[in-house]
Amino acid sequence: MKLIFPGVIQKRGVQGLRASSFKTSRRHPCNALSSYCSRMAMGQITVLDADITTLDVDAVVNAANATLLGGGGVDGSIHRAAGPELLAACRRLGGCETGEAKLTGGYRLKARFVIHTVGPVWQGGEADEDALLESAYGSSLKVAQEHDVRSIAFPAISTGIYGFPPDRAARIAVRTVRRGLEDNPALEHVIFACFGTESVAQLEAACREYN
């Protein structure tokens, strides 16, 4: 994967964020500026400091709990932004196992779909957490492929209240997404929507590591 750092641009009203500009074959799916952009033969990865609920993509991934009935963090934000229809749809899904993924509509989001996945709770690395986190990303990508998703945004799954070490999680996320792009030529754009500059730096570092 070749890193691309086009001319750095500065836009007003985005609190001093700097961004690399880029083009894809579809409309730009972000309403925030990209801090990192890399392009593969079959798709593109972007790292953003952004609210995932505002992104104009085919699907956003929800870091859900096993009930799929909403919670804190990204999960709660997505449910609030999507509206009560999302909760009603999730009730019909009957929950979700750790490492698996299920799909609903996006309802009041810009995204057409929400892909709900359950990441592992960190238990010191002795309970297959790495494999389960990889499965959460991989299952989400599989569901996306089954529904002809061309652009998808991921949060940093399991790195909040579930306590997964963020730098370790970032490497798993990037490694799994790279494979997903290679396996699915129809997937054009993957966004890592981060919360804060520290998360951005961790994902950027992982992208460079697997370049």
C-alpha cells in the first residue's frame, strides 16, 4: 500500500485541523477533514478525527454491546442520531455474539446502513481478545460485502469502556481492513473515525506500519 500525502490544505471552521486532499470515484463521504489518506489498488483508507454519525457513507459500524439495544459511547451516539427506528430494528435482531456483526438500516443517519458488531472486553490478553477483535472487523466487512457497500466507517472498536489497548487494537483494525480491501474490489473507501488526536495518531501509526 503506497502512502499518499497530496498538497496539504487548510480550511476555515474546522478548529485548525490540517488535511490531505484526495479524490475517489464516488462523492467525498466525509464532512470532516482527513488527517491521513492512503490508497491501495482496490480502495482507500482514511483516518479522521470525526463524529461517525455525521459521515456520508454507505455504512457506519456501531461498536455495540451484545444486546444491540444501545449503550454509551459510540453506541449511544449512533442510536441517538439514527432515531427510535434503529432501536426497534435492533430489538428484532435478537442480540449479537462477540466477534459477529448484524445489519440494520441507517434511518436518520446519512449512512444507508448500520453494521452492529460486538468487540471483546479486554481481559489481559488471555481470552482470545485479539482474534475476537479481528473477527468483529472481519464480520463487519463481510456483511458490508453482502450488501454492496462501497464506503464504510469504523470506530475504534473495544477501545473505550471495554478497555482494549488502543495501539494494539489499531494494528488489528488496519491489518484486517487491508485484507478486506484486497478481498473485496467493490469496497472503495474505508474510514477510521477517531475520537481525539491520540486515537488518530495510533491509527496513523498502524497504517504506516502495515504500508
